[in-house]
Amino acid sequence: SDFKKVCSELSSAAAISGLIVSIIVFLLSTQIIRIMAPGFDKQTLEFSAKMLSIMSLQIFFIFLTAIWQGILNHEGSFGKPAMIQTIFSIFVISAALMAGKGNAQKACLWASIAATLSGFFQATLFAIILSKSKAGFSFGPPSIERFKLLGKSFFSLLALNYDYFFITINLVFSAFFPQGTLTSFYNAARLAQFPISLSSSPAAAVTARE
């Protein structure tokens, strides 16, 4: 069907685009950290770049799972996709705790590895659910129009997966600050999100009525 074809082409476009971005971030991890935090010393810069390079593959999985979650939501499936998103938090928190207390850099390193592994498991579960849905699970040759559509949705993909980027960045920075810094960052972000959460759903309901 046309719907299956569109989903297949979007999946391919997301996979190709995500892989390209992941490779760029992996190759330029040091330069990216240097731009984000120009005051880092050599040791801090190298560690931060190492974490970013480890998590660069997560971008590939984010592109795929974001598209697949949108497809499933379009079909009226919300529960399973929402549950799959909890895998990221479970993996990261478990890895950080198992790394042991008193060594923030070790905990962050294990958390970054766990985050990337969680992306693989999330994508696998999404693929299984998709294979049983109307959209099906397949990769078809994408047209230029699909890449354009994905490009228009780029910032939406970032917003949808805000927490992945937020935790990645703050894990890096908080590793070099006093104990409790990451919690402060997290609480501040949730406080900032509160007014957005109150207004976004009503606004979407009004502007995107069907």
C-alpha cells in the first residue's frame, strides 16, 4: 500500500541521515566539545570528546526510533512506544550506579556506553512492533522528497528526543563539578519544562485539529 511505501522510504531516509550525522559527530567530537566548552583543559576535553564519540551512534538510533514512534502513534499505538522510551533511563541509571560511587568520570563513561546500547534495544523493539503493524517493517529506496520531509522535521526530532541530548551534555559537564551538580541540572530543566508542558498540549490540540 501507499502508506507502507511511505513508511519504508521514511525509515530508509532516517537511517541514512542518522548514520551520516553519527559519523560526523564521531569524527569531530573533539572540535564539538571545544566549541561547546572552550575553557576545558586538555584532560577534560579529551574525556568529554571520548564520551561524545561513544554516544555518537545513539544519534542514528534516535533518528530511527523517532520516525518509528511517529508512525506507531499515527496508527493509534501509544502505550508500547512510551514504555520503550523508559529503557534509556533504566540503562543509564543502572550503569551509573553499578560503576560505583566516588568516581564520576567512570560512572559517566559507563552511562554513555549504556545509553548507546539502550538505543540498539529500543530500535530492535520498535522494529518488532512495526513488523506486526499496518506500516510493516521494511527499508525502501528513499526519494529526495523523503529527505526533504525529514529535513523539515529535524528540529521536531530534536525536541522529541530532548532528554537524550540533555542527559548526554549534562553527564559530561557535571562529571567535573561538585557532587549534586547533575541533580541540580536535572531539576532546573524540569522546572523550565513545566510551563511548556502546560501550554504545548492545548496549543497542539487547537492548531492541529483533524
